[in-house]
Amino acid sequence: MCGIVGYAGGRDVVPVLLNGLKKLEYRGYDSAGLAIVAGGRLEVKKTKGRLGALCSLMEGRKAPGAVGIGHTRWATHGEPSFENSHPHTNCAGDIAVVHNGIIENYQKLKKWLQQEGVVFVSETDTEVVAHLINRFYEGDLLAAVKAAVSHIEGSYALGVVSEKHPDMIVAAKKDSPLVIGAGRGENLIASDIPAILEYTRDVLFLEDREVAVITRNAVSIFDEYGMPAEREAYHVDWDAAQAEKGGYEHFMIKEIHEEPRAMADTLMSRCRDGMIDLSDIGIDEALVRDISKVGIVACGTAYHAGMVGKYIIEKLARIPVEADIASEFRYRDPLIVPGQLMIIISQSGETADTLAAMREAKKRGAKIAAIVNVVGSTIAREADAVLYTHAGPEIAVASTKAYNTQLMAIYMIALELGRLSGHLDTADYQRYVQGLNRIPALMNTVLQTKDQISRFASQQFSQSSVFFIGRGLDYVLSMEASLKLKEISYVHSEAYAAGELKHGTIALIEDGTLVVATAMQRSLFDKTVSNIKEVKARGARVLAVCFEGSDMPADIADEVIRLPETDDIFAPLLAVTPMQLFAYYMTVEKGFDVDKPRNLAKSVTVE
Ligand code: G6P
């Protein structure tokens, strides 16, 4: 995935780049590096390991008024090492490149360049870019970058500096995110907005196949034909502080505490006087008249929001829904029928598999509505319509508040489809909308379970395996609960439909095995309780999650988390937070890096 940043202005470039990289560490953190052009010389400093190692390396180095680029890496080609760290340079060491993305034809290009005498020092795909630029350089860096990218297949966001052009950064983009920060007497580039927010709130989005020249006083953008491209600035209205920890020990726990606000903001952006309005994203009478099927595509946590969508859209609107993992959907020759609506869910709006799946669905004639958190991201720009979630910046790799807001968005869509299709009468619609409006306030009560959960986690953190069980929406919730625990605590876990357990998995339950059982579907309560009894009889330790008033038998659960009463269909909105807290406290107890789990990255812009 990787994060890139670049700066041209009067400040000391070193702290600007290091601060920017700090905000981008969620994109990868196995090595980091900088290239600075100061006093007519290009200087490259890079190191394996976290950003702290680069900060130590740069200690005492000041470079006011210099231009520079920086990179934080998530390895794709070649192990994390000094040689494979970015920036990469040409043989003469006077051109430096940082890159996010994957150069798919790099082997072919590498072979060609080697035949021309180029000696490669890394295993990366990126290094070919530095040598290609050098190959095409005839005194004009912009022209050389343009020529180089015209030979590249794959995805890239690039920042390029050269000691022959000490005032400029050349940037280029295709299928990987890149924003330009337009400041006063200073301009920046970055993979994501938080990296530049300290310096400017005016952001320009570079489009695919565009290149840009960034100097201290100007930003010039050119389209793929070399023509100047006009770009309006987008003014960022959220605060830099929102991307900081704000007194919490980790971003993840801070972001969990932001859930009530994030969910309320998402709802309020579309709901007035007891009515939801999604007509501007094409969810209206005309759509419902022709609709035959809904498809939902996403990855990871966002896919689990999609699974909730399948259950509730089918229940409230009686429209068939298929939910797919994006990396599967794109290659399974999917069947798109006339009148199909595709809902694409992505926090970042940049996930490569999700983006490709969306393009595939679009090509096959589906109408695309995207649920996205990051404004101006690629999926948001390419979708026919966008329903933005209002989670604000999410920094912890494991998604929490963004998931809750994705659920909010999905519930709004389901209710609207239900109303418009006539399957929900006015009284039921109003009752559900009121219920949804009460959720953010109830979430404050849900957050009060954190001491109980933290205590329980302190007794359970040495478990080597955890099973999450539930029925109906509780099963879908269990899938997300299990993913969260795996992602950050590295504890093996599985989510199982409670009724399916006896068909195999129950063989794994032994004395002391932890089973987290959610029983928030009232109509299925007794059946879930029977399943809990089955595991209890085989020695399991049970953490049960249910509504306040539920009649959970005292002898089957070792710990019971009771949540405020709401309609069964809203259970996932309330119950996911205790699960996130459980994963969080288990990880804290184990002493792992909560916000940056091993091998993962927040925004996966590679296939
Ligand atoms: C990565 C992250 C997950 C996330 C998934 C989808 O795998 O580690 O936390 O759920 O991507 O991300 P998106 O930005 O598309 O929601």
C-alpha cells in the first residue's frame, strides 16, 4: 500500500515530511525513507523498520527551504530491507522516486533496462521507474516522468525529485490515491489528506493518468495528452485534531468512543423530520419500479456491513440481495441483471479489489451507489452516486467507527427500499426510523460496558482460540467480531452460525474454550440458548451478549453483557461495539500494537 508525501516551501522540509509520514503510517510501516534536494544536491536517507528509526536517522538534520519526498512502505516486491526501501534512485543518484501501487510490467521493463546497462540494487518494481525517468530525461523532468509513466502498466502514485530541478516535485497518478495540498507559499503532495492538514485545508485531487508539477508557489496539472487541466480545490472541513489521539492511549479506542457521534452525523446527513431522503443517490420510486436485484460488494469489515445489508434489505424490502467479497466477485463472471443496483462499500474508497469489482459491475450495466467515508476517493468519484458516511478520519488499521457508520448507511438504504417498494407501511417505516434515530444515544450506554469487557479480557487473553456464535443477524455480527479479534490480537477465532456448530466445529470445543454467544434475535433466543447449552456441556467458558431484559439462564453464561433494548433488526448496530472493545482489550493485555497490527494495512491499494 505505502504512503507518500512531498513538500515544496519555505519550512524545514525534514519535520514536514516526517510528520506527514506519521499520519500515513496506517498505509504501511515496514520501512521508511526521505529524499531531499538541498544546496543543489540530492540526499536520500532510508531505513528498514518503523518510522521511529528514520526519525532517529534524521536527528539534527535541518533543510529549510528544500524540496523533498518521503515514503512509508508496505512490502509487495521484496522483503522489508534497506535496499528495497523507498526512495529509489537512478544509477547516478540524481533522481529519486517514491511510489505507491504496483508496476505490473516491471519485469519486462527491468530486463530491457538491464540490457541497456542499468544495474539494479533492489527487488522492487518501483526501482524501474527511477531508471525509466533517467532513460527519458533530456533536460525536462516533467517530460521524462510523462514518458516513463506511458510505459508503465499497473497502478502508481509517484513523487519524483531531481537535483537538476531543485525547486520542483513531479507527481503522477493512476489507480492509487494522490492529493495535492495547496498552501500559501508552500505546496504538498500526499497519499491522504491527514498528512497535509497541518499546512493547508485546500486540497486538489489528481485524476488518473494526470501528472503535476509542484513548486513552492505553483501547482500545474496536465492531463494524459499534456494539456493543462483545471482543478477546483476541495476545502477540508474536518479538523487536524480529529486525526490525532486526543488523550486516548490508542486511535482504536478513541475511534470506538467516536461511534455515537459518527453514527448520528451519518444519519443526520440524510434524515429530517422522521424521513430519510436518498433521492439524490438514485434511491427513488423510479429505481424501485425497475429493481430486480441488489448486489453488494466490499472487502474485510466493509463486506460484513454488506452481509448485514443482505439480511435487512431482504427483510424490509423483499428484494433479493447478493453480497460478495470483491476479490471473488470480479473474477466469477458475475451475473448482472437489468435493473440491478450495486452497492459498493469502502471506508477508504481506494481498496483495489473493491474498485475493480465496481468497474466490472459498471461495465456490465449495473447502477452503482457507493457507501464511502473518504471524500473525493476514487470509488466515490467513479460511482454513479455516493452516500458518504461521516466517520471522520479513521487511523487505526482495524476499522471500528467506519463500520458502524457503514451499517447506518445500509439501514437507511434498506428502510428507503422498504418504503418505496411498499413492503413497509407508513407506521412500520416511522417506527423503524425512530428506532434508528435512538441508536446513537443508546451507544453511549453501550460504551459503559467497557470496564466489564476489559475485566473479562484480562482473565481471557491467554486463550488460543475463540468461537463466536449467533443466529441470523447475530451470526453476521459474529463474523465481524471474529475478524476484529483475529486482526489485532492474533488469537485464532471463528464465527459460526450457532445452529451449524453441531455439524462439525463443536468437535473443537473443550474444557475452557471461550465461546462468545450473541443472542439478540428475540425470535431465535431459545434456539441460541440451546446452542449455548451444547457448548457449555462440553466445558466451554461462555461470554453471552443479549438485551437487558433477556432471560439468559444464570448457569450457562460465565459473563453476560446486557445491552439496551431496541428492535431485533438493529442489534448489530449496538452489539458490534462490545465486540470491538473485547478485541481491543484482549490486544492491550497481550501487549501488541493495537493500531498497527502485523502484516495488515488500512488501505489495500494492491490486488
Ligand atoms: C483492509 C483493512 C480492513 C478493511 C478492508 C476494506 O483489509 O485492513 O480493515 O476492512 O481493507 O477497506 P475499505 O477501505 O475498502 O473499507
